[in-house]
Amino acid sequence: MTSLHTSISDILNTALGSQVSAQGWVKTRRDSKGIHFIQLNDGSTFQDLQVVIESGAIPEDTLAHATTGACVSVTGELIASPGAGQSVELKARELQVYGPADPAIYPLQKKGHTMEFLREIAHLRVRSNTFGAVFRVRNALSFAIHKFFQERGFIYVHTPIITALDAEGAGAMFRVTTLDPAKPANNADDFFGRPTYLAVSGQLEAEIFALAFTNVYTFGPTFRAENSNTPRHLAEFWMVEPEMAFCDLDGNRKLAEEFLKYIIAYVLDHCPADLEFFNKRIDNTVLATLEHVAASAFEHVTYTEAIRLLEKSGRAWEFPVHWGVDLQSEHERYLTEEVFKKPVVITDYPAEIKAFYMRLNEDNQTVRAMDVLAPRIGEIIGGSQREERYDVLLEKIRAKGLREEDYKWYLDLRKYGSAPHSGFGLGVERMMMYLTGMKNIRDVIAFPRNPGSAEF
């Protein structure tokens, strides 16, 4: 074994006649008339490498352990393949079994497992075709996110995971404490001397850096203690949150559109085989939808205009529509899929249904908030221009019933060199569902955390 593994992705593009060594895990094995066929994969590509072993080329006692799930190394000559589905195959002359897998009990021995079953074996499901494709796409998406912001001079900021603030004002947060729940104690006895929680967002801390470095972004885990056991909710998920000084809502909206098109185009370009699999096996609208979004000019309407369109639709909505209600998935999908037939950015929402930090408009009723809605999934990005006026922000904090002293440092940013600034957030798992067509958010993150589930 060499010091650095040569990937199957590279081997598939190596010249015929080359002597190569391939390592990976056996996907399937079949035996036919003295010839053994092994499908080998190392995760570097959707396509397997077919290994052909002629009778007598490998000792039978070694070959007997090269079953589905086993980890092996194969050395031989790369030859043209007469079979369908691959242009080359490896004619083996040596085989080493690193780790066998008993075919009688290996959980992925058969095909057609349900997603529910595969969630129960998250430590093995990544070897399947579906989850191999999911996590190659997630890798490409993550790289594209960094690439987009780095190319534009943004500074990458690591915001805290442990925080004393509820950025959203929602209250559904996980408590972080060293106190023994069985013993009486007060907050002063706790590790930090005050109540602390797992962060629901890195936005407020990112604003600190935006008001020093101008353009910044965070990319990390966030947490919600909402007891919601649905296909769209996780207790732990990843967010990317850019924050820009000297940027108003219009600039924020344009950057969000550019960002969304960029990351979709990148994944389309770098994961064609994986996306083709999702289009064929999971949702046959995946490729057409992504290509359409990447090529579309996004529509822009205000919340008030969107409500008028929904009221005029003649639909019997599950969630009735009137000015002042938050839009639901059925409303968002109607606007994107039936009215405009492309992504829509809705701005200027009622202040009462949005967070305290969003800039109040001159009408004193709406705020400079925005949601980017996409066909097939609805909201995919949420953001706003932030309230940069000290007096207005202070009044909003008080009106929301938040503790003024908790936000002293946040208010200080408005006292010392305040500037107009904006930002938005994109949930990586929500984006992954959009890219892959996967229907359950637990299937686009490696180790899902949801009510009653925290394995690994």
C-alpha cells in the first residue's frame, strides 16, 4: 500500500494497459463460469470500478473473504471493458483483504433498504449509492460556499457555539450547564456564572466583525431545541451567514440571488453523476429545477403584493391568508411554481412577525426583511437589513420583552461607529434537500439530531 491512496476516480481516467492498485469496499460480487466480478468503490466517485478475477488468479482462501462489505486492495492491469456501464475494468493479479464482512449479517448485503432502516445504521449507510451521492454533493456545496465568499474578499469568522443570547428571540434553545439538576443551585454557581445556551445563529456576533472588516461570513453548526419531529426539522444543523457593512436590503437581495445561482451552478458542474442518480431514483425534477433556477432572473415583490396575489388566487388555503400572517409553504410554492414559475424574493414583511434586529421602514409597520423562495421547496434564504439606529433598536428590544442588559454590547455597536448593514442565512441541509430531491432532512446530514435521537 502506498503512502497516498490513488482514488478510483483517478484510476477510471488512467490509460489502458496501466498497472494500478485500487483500494475500496466491495459493493457487490458475482461469480460466473470461473470468472469473478467485484464492484469496488472508495467513495471518490459515483461510478464503481469493476474488478475481473479469472479462476486461479487469486488463491481461493483469499477470494472467499472478498464479499460484499469487505475492504480490499486489488492490483492488476487496466483493460477495456466489453460490458455495459463502464469503459474500463481492472484485471486482477493480486488481492488483499484488509477487513472482511460476514455476508450473513452485513446490513447492506441486500438492495432496496428503506431510508428509515438506513438511518438506524448511519455508521454504514454512507457506503450506499444514495448516501455516497448525498455526501459528495454536500462536500461540493460546502466548497462552493467558501469559494463564493473568498472570491469576493469576505472574511471567514468563527462565531461562538456557546452563547448567552437568543439571536432569534424564539426561546427554543439548549441549555449549557455544569449544574447538577438534582441539587439546588443558582446561576452564579454555574460554569459561566450565568445561563448559557447552544447558539441558534452566528448573526449577532458576525455583525461585530462586519463593523470592522466590512464583509464577513460564518459557516458552522447551529441548534434549536424545538420539539418538532418532522421531515423538515433538525435539532442540530449547519448555517452559512454573510454580513455586510454599507449594504442595504437591495444589495443584500442581489447578493443572495448571485450566491444561490453560483452554488447551484457549481454543484451541477462538479457532481453530474450524483445529480443524475437523484434525478433518476429520487425526484425526476431535480436537474430541470436546478438548471432553471441557475438561469433565471429572480422575481421581486413586497410582502403586501404577495398577499394580494394569494388573496386573488381563489384557492382554499389550509392556512388562511390576510395581511399580517406569516407565509406558509403552500403560499410560497404557489408563488414560485404557479404565479412566477421561478424564484421569488419577498421583502418588507410586517414588523410583528419578524425579529427585533430588522430595520424598521418609514411606515412604522414593516421591516426591511427578505425571504428568497425557490420552486419545489419554498423559503431557502432569509435575511434583512439590520437596524443600525440606537434609539429604534432599543425600543424594539424593550417591545419584544427582551432583557436590555443582555444586549448591551449589541447596542454598543450602534453607539460607536454604527453603519448600515445587512445579511442573510442559508441552511445547508435545506439547500441539500433542494439539490438532491431528498424528502427528509435527516438524510442530508451525516448524524441527524432530532427528538429522541442522538446516536454517535
